[in-house]
Amino acid sequence: MTAWLKVIGTSSSPLRNDWTKHAPSLLQYASFAKRPGMGSWVRGDEFVYYALRGDLSRVVAVGRVVGPKLLDTSRIEDPGWPWLVEVEIDAKCDLIGDGFELDLLDVARELKRSVQRRSHLRLSPEEFDRARLLFGSS
């Protein structure tokens, strides 16, 4: 099992504060511009969603991968992100403003620096444990 930090939204297209209503598909599927690599984002992996909203970017959910990688070129709502991975959300904040600062997950690195220009990155077990503690889930 691997844990991931997944960025949702982009600097040019940030999510609205009510991200669960603005992008409800993210509650069922993590989306990617390119196919996630071999061995990444596979059933059983866990993840943290980090929502981009300018100065109000926050950690908003923890969950796990429950399905395979799928290519869906028919996606009208988000055409630049055709690769999908079925997910299940274990805990979330419905509003980005109610989420947590990313630096609360920092252990041996600055995640804000590490995540720049990446859609996802591997988390250490300690970093993921911090996220679970923030959401009160285990």
C-alpha cells in the first residue's frame, strides 16, 4: 500500500470553496491528465486531497483507491483530465476553507515545495498518519 497527496484544481482553474458541489465527481474518481504510472494509484492505496484555491488552498479529504485506472475521453466537465481512478472518501471537509494547511503534514520535507507542478506525489507513512489524525479517521 502506498499513500499519495493528490492536488485537485489548478492555479488557472481553482476549485470553488464548496468543492464537493463544484466538482462532485472527485468524490468518486481521482482524475489525471496522464495515466498514473505502473504500481501507482492501485486498489488499496490511500490518498489525501489537497484543493487549490489561491491563498485558501487546503487539505480537504482522505480516502482510498477502490478501482482500476480508466481512460474516459468523453468527460465534458473536465476534458483535460481523462484518466480516472475510482476512489472512496473516508473523511472530508465540504468547504475548502474548513480544510487544513498542508504544512501540518510536513515531517522531513516541505510538501508545498514538493508538490509544485505535480498532480500527485508519494507520501511517507508519517505524513499520511498526520492527515488521518487531522480528520479523526484511522
